[in-house]
Amino acid sequence: MDSHIMERIFSNEHSLNNYPSYPLEISEDITHRLSSVIDHMGRISPIEADMIDLHILKGVPQSALGKIFGYTQPNIHYRVNRAIERLKVLLTIPIFTESYLEDTLSRYFSDKKDIKVMVLLYLYSSQSHAARVIGESQGKVRYRFLRCLNSLAKIEELSEVHQALNTVNLNLTLLRKSEAIICKRKVLL
């Protein structure tokens, strides 16, 4: 990126503080919903989260975001809309920890690979990643996942886990994380 553009972006004269802000009376319900959205933004890619934060929450125009991130305005528009769609789906999926899922599922499932497949698909929404981790084909991972979903549907105590995994199943393409994000998560853990 051009050094002049970077200088303008990060100078005090052109900082985000210079964008107009509009004081709003925000109800407690809206504050709660906004807080929930912000909590879930950690579940999308950092670039998408930054784009949503800057464009939706701070009102930075998409053309300015294009200069900041080095993309065209139409590409920023697509990425912001895609991130919003991901967030809408993610807001319907309860947040479970990896250990909670493993412990809960191990009480009802004896096959360690079945448990691992369900946990990995919940965390990464990537059949190819799950297949690499457990050493099986994507077809076998898909079969295991669908078989486990059918079993989960019959266990009333796991209805919330079933609902979460079923939502992941219905939105695998939308929720799938890139390999770069998967690798970064491994480093953070």
C-alpha cells in the first residue's frame, strides 16, 4: 500500500475520530443485542470483524475501507455482507467450549472419532479439516456427522447441542473457516 495513504489513514488529521458521530438513545434491548453481536464477532475472521466494526459500527465508507484493506469497494461490499450473514447464523448457535462438547458427547457416544468429528465441525465447519485430523475421507466424515446428528435428535438432554450442530450442518459453506484461520487458532490454543 502507498505510504502516503497509510500516513493519511493513521494521522490524527484523518483519524476515525474525525468521522461524524451521532449520539443516539439506545434502549437496553438494543444494547444487549449489540453486545451479543460483538461477542460473536470473534467467531468470524479478524478482517471481516474489522470491516464490520469500521463500516457498520463506526460508519466508515466502503470506499475508505477499500483503501485501508487494499480491496475494491465492491469486494468490501461483498465481504461485509457475507460477514453479516455469518454473524446472523452464528448468533443462533450457542457458544460451547471444546472441552464441554467433548465431555457432554462422550457420555452418549462411545466412538472417539464420532465425537471428534462433531467437535471439529462445530469449531471449524470444515469437513476437509476434520478429515485430515481424524485421518479419514471427507465422505466418511460427512457420513459420521449425519449419523451422529440423527442420534442426537433422539436424545432430549442434548437438544441444544443437536440444534447447534444441525445449524452448522445447514450452513457449512457459509460458516467454513479458511485454513489460515484454522492454523492461527491452533497457534493461539
